[in-house]
Amino acid sequence: MEPPLTVPTESRATRARRKQATRRRTSGRRLFAFDRRLGVRFVAGADEAGRGCLAGPLVAAGVLFDTEALTTRELRALRLLNDSKQHTHEVREELFPLVMRTAVKVCVVSRCARTIDARGLHKTNLAALRDALLGVAVPGCICLSDGFAVADTGHDQRAIVEGDATSAAIAAASIVAKVTRDRYMRRADELHPGWEFAAHVGYSTPEHREAIRRLGVSPLHRLSFQSTAYQQLAL
């Protein structure tokens, strides 16, 4: 008598990984569905990159989508759209031109280290997000920002917690801001060799802190930060 056949079952971890991969492949549709449920045709989103960096600019982006004009082909092309932190550098670079082609309007705002030092990080961040939204907003639109409430836009404005993983407009702004800033920091690495800006793009990594201890600060560094990276330096 032959032994009964046994059918292998998926482990809980395998099922979780499969579901997570499926969610990543369809994240764009979920985010666009959120924007459509807001009940308006035009949705503007804003997000920033570089807020927590030791060096380099703060870059904010605004993206405006026409939720009624999006085609099936465009939704399929942006099926991976999500918070920029959820993607690799390569995927962000692939999404960037797709966002630029699909969006009705895109605006990028940059604030340098000296402006951050003079005005403070939080005020600079809110002003950059506001300017990015104003650069894309149209009458009757709704303006969304990631986490921070932005005043004085002149439009219906809402702060969305974890907005870059919730709204397509904010996620698109996250991609534009991150890719734009990373490209700038890679170019800055050629002008300011030694700090390895192309590798860490200004964030406080062990290698970056060691470079500061060894070389001091560059014109791109924010001196207003009370960071351990600046200890033992005469600033």
C-alpha cells in the first residue's frame, strides 16, 4: 500500500513575504484609490527629502495629479509607486520619469544649509512644503502634506500621517524630492571630495561622522545641528 501523499504547506513567514511582495506590486493602485476617495479631481501632494541630514540642502517637491484623467496604462506604469524609503535607488530612478510624465504639474523647492542654519530646520521645512504646494495647486484642488500641517496655502489642506505610504500625490512628491536631492549630492561629491557625499548623501553615517572628524566641515554642512558628529571640532 502506497503512503498517502503529503502536500507541503507554506510557512507563516513565507505567506507573509508573499503578501508583502503582492502589496508592493500593487501599492500604486491603493495610493491612487485613496486620492480618488477624497472626492476632488485635482490632488496635490508635498513631501521633503534631507530633513534629517548633516549636510546638503532640504528639498521639497509638490506633485499634482488629475484623478479623473489617469489612464489604465498610467496606473499600471505607476503600480510600484510608494514611499521613496520603501524603494531602492534603482527603482526610484525608474519611477521618477513616470511621475514626471503622469503628473499635471511638478514643483521642486530647495533650501540650502545656510538658510536652515539661519531660520531653523522646522520653519524652513514648513516653508519649503508650502512653496512646493503653491507651485502646483490649482483652484478647487486639495493639498496634502506628509505629517506636517502646512498653513497659508489658500486651499483645502490636510496633513496625512504616513502620507507618503497613503497618498499617491505625496508618494510621488517623495520620489521626486529624494531623487532630485540624491542627484545633487552625487554631483556635490565631485566638488567636495573626501566626505563621500555620493555614498551617504549627507546623512549621519559612521563614515560621514569620521570624515567630519578628519576633515572638518564643508560649505554644505549645517552648523546649527547639535550633533555628536561635530564634537571636538572648533566651529
